[in-house]
Amino acid sequence: MQTDKTKNLEKIQSAFSKLDKNTKRVLKAGTILALVVLAAGTLLLLLNHTAFNYDPYIEYVSNSVIKASFTILAEVIIGSLLLDFVFCNKG
């Protein structure tokens, strides 16, 4: 069972290594952007629970920012892989 997981991970790694360099740049930049947005939302959530007086509006905004970070990451991954598939000729 463990070897099946290892083989699957190796397949994924080899597929990502074949991507165009511009696609890799977009993936890297989008991942960094999503992590920054996630960190900002998490920081806002933690500050609302600890440093600020609890405000339900800030709670709602911070939860929305955290959810948006996952949406950004999904859009970047899907979009960059789709663009790589459509515009990059592999042979």
C-alpha cells in the first residue's frame, strides 16, 4: 500500500516537473499570494479573539478572508494547469 502511494507521488512529481517555466512561476506566485491572504485572515482572527474586544463583524470578515485564500489557491492551480495544457505544446 505504501509503495502505491509512493508511485502516485512520483507520477505527480514527474508531471509537475514537465510544466512550462511560466506555469511554474504563476503557480509559485499564486501560492505565495494565497498564503499571504491566509496569514492575514488568520492574524485578524487571532487578534479579534485576543487583543481586540470581540467583534462579530471582524469575525465574519476574517473568516471570509480565510475562505477567499483557499478560493484563490484553487483558481490559480486550475487556471495555470489549464493554460499550460492549452497553450504549451509538448512535442
